[in-house]
Amino acid sequence: MINPHDVIIRPIITETSMNEMANKKYTFVVDRRANKVEVKRAVEKIFDVEVEKVNTINMRGKIKRMGANKGKRTDWKKAVVKLTPESKEIEFFEGM
């Protein structure tokens, strides 16, 4: 994973993730093959911040039905990134 934009797919904007921003924790959807070290490097490079800790969670896709047909959403990986106390905040999330 050379390009950091291939590791970080998009931010997760929910009520819970917005409340965690007060503790300098930010939530992202990341590539399923990315490990914690790659996520840390990608966030530091893209947003120019210092990362203290990364937690990753593999999320299963939900089973969905449409009449008699069954389908499944894709599996995905979530990363919760905690910044150091001295680090600046991520500007993308300010004002939300």
C-alpha cells in the first residue's frame, strides 16, 4: 500500500463518531488489507497530524432481502484513530 489515499477510503460521520471527536478520536473506513501501521502512516501523511493509537475492527456486511431474494452487503474495515494531545485537530471534521 504505497498511496495513503488507497488506505483511507472515507470518514465515518455518525453521532457516536462526532461525540468522540472531543477526545481526538476519528473514525475512518479503511482498506480491508491495511494494518494498523499503514493506517497510522496514511493518516499522518494525509492530515499532517501525530497519531497516538489505532484500533481496527472488521465489520461484517449485513444480510439483506428483497422479496424471496437474499443478498449480502460487502464486508469492510473500520479504524478509530486517536491523536496525541499536542497534535492539531483534523480540519476535515471541524465545524460539523
